[in-house]
Amino acid sequence: MTNRKIQYWVIPPDADSEFVACMEEVLDTYEEPYDSDYPVVCMDEQPVQLHKETRTPIPATRYHARRVDYEYERCGTASVFMFTEPLAGWREVTVRPKRTKVDWAIEMEALLTTRYKKAKKIILVCDNLNTHTKGAFYEAFKPEKARALVRRIEFRYTPKHGSWLNAAENELSSMTRQCINGRRFATIAPLRKETQAWSSHSNRRQRGVNWQFQVKDARTKLKSLYPQIKA
């Protein structure tokens, strides 16, 4: 029997006008020049399983790596929020016990009242998850404040099965590989400390995103996504 490997991939639909419309809007957004009054901010999130060691690890020596027992105790989950401003080379990682509408609204409010306090409006690139809505602010704040926050956000949703269009997903993937994979966190506190240290280190290097895939490229290389116009 032949052993065939399976590669999991996000496969976009063929001839999908809604996918194309959202994709081109996001690609146009990435082509816009930097404007501190209207900064482009991308966000993404992911759950993280918390694990507790059942036996004390053996420290590394000159002759062998750190040894960790294969058994562990599950301690629930946490949610990691990634916010990034590609043109500024800035990102911020926060960790919360859950990722409800209220959690998301609170994180957005923190950005709008601190780093982007002077911005007239932020252009927010995110996926169309049911927690990423204008209504979320009304579940977290009084109507007056909720409306004030909503007026300062312009949503640019990535299409379904098009998460590769979100620069924050790339940052989240890098952070996961460099900071989380292969490690066990029993509680939110050490996870928050390590992810914040990662983002601070990356910010000091001002590692930005050089996004070069444009609408003209999509129309050439992703023709199958575009509906065929009947004469």
C-alpha cells in the first residue's frame, strides 16, 4: 500500500464574486500609503491549550537537552489576540481567558484610547467572525461610548477561506512558532509574559510587512476565483 501524505490547505472557492470583492478591497487597503490619521491595523486571534507539568523537568546540561515528561495535566484554554500595524512595524499581543464579543470589544477600546487616541479612524482588517462586529461594543459599553468607538473604525473584512489576506495571521503564526510551540503554560500569567516579551523584542527591531501581492496580481494569478462574464 502506498503511503500518501496529506497536506492541509485553505482552498478558496472557484468563481466566487463575494470572495473576490472582499479580497480586492483588502489588497487595495494594503496599497494605501501610511497615514497616522487613518492607520491600517490588522487583528487575528487563536486559542491556546494550557498544560501543567505532572513531573519536574530535568534541566539541560552540556550533554543533553532539557527533559520534559510526556504526561501533562490540562488546565483549560486561553485566547491570544494579535494586533499589528504592518506599515509601522508594530504589533501587540494580549491574552484573555475567553474570546467573546465583550473580550474583543474591550481589546479594541484599549487600542483606540491609547496608541490610536489621536487617530481620526483606524482601518481594521479582520476576519468576519461573529464576535468582530459593531454590536459587540454595545454589549461591553454604554450606548454613548459604544457609538463613539464604532465611528472610529472602518471594517475591511477578509473573505471566508481567505485568511491568508490578513497580515495579523502571519504575525500570529510567527509568534506561535517562535514563542509557544514546544512549551507548556499552566496559567495565563506566564503565557502573557512570554508573548508580550516576544512582541516587545519584535517592535524594537521594527520588523514591518512588505506586502507586494496586489489586485493586478490576483487578477492574473487567481483567475479561477473570478466569475466568467457571459456575453
